[in-house]
Amino acid sequence: MYRWSEYSQTDKNGLELYYAKGINRDEEPTKDYHFAMIFNADKACPQNNVIEIKNIENTEQYLTELKQRVGWDR
């Protein structure tokens, strides 16, 4: 279940990076999920533009991978 998202930054081509958090209340104990999402300039967010962040303490590797995948340009 979606909990919330937060805008992070925009590249020079209009791509927008967001952080999103979800929660699965069907699991015991309840489990949180963290994602980085990059929306295209047309506000679409294809599945390829989403990555699950499995280690919230070390997000840099996930963000680097996602940005390379979608062609992020500072």
C-alpha cells in the first residue's frame, strides 16, 4: 500500500526524481518498502523508471543505477 512520496530533484531535461514509501500490512511484522522513481518530462513513470531501495542506509548505488538506466542528465 502506498504511504507517501517526496520530490527530490529535476535534471536538465525535465526528468523528476521522487522517493516513495509503501507498507505491506499483510505481512507480520508489517514491512516497509522504499522506492526511487523517475518521472519523464511528460509525467509518465514506466516500470523501468522505478527501483526498489533494499538498503535505505546506502541509497547511492540504487540512485546511480536508476539514473543511468533512464538517461538522467544533470
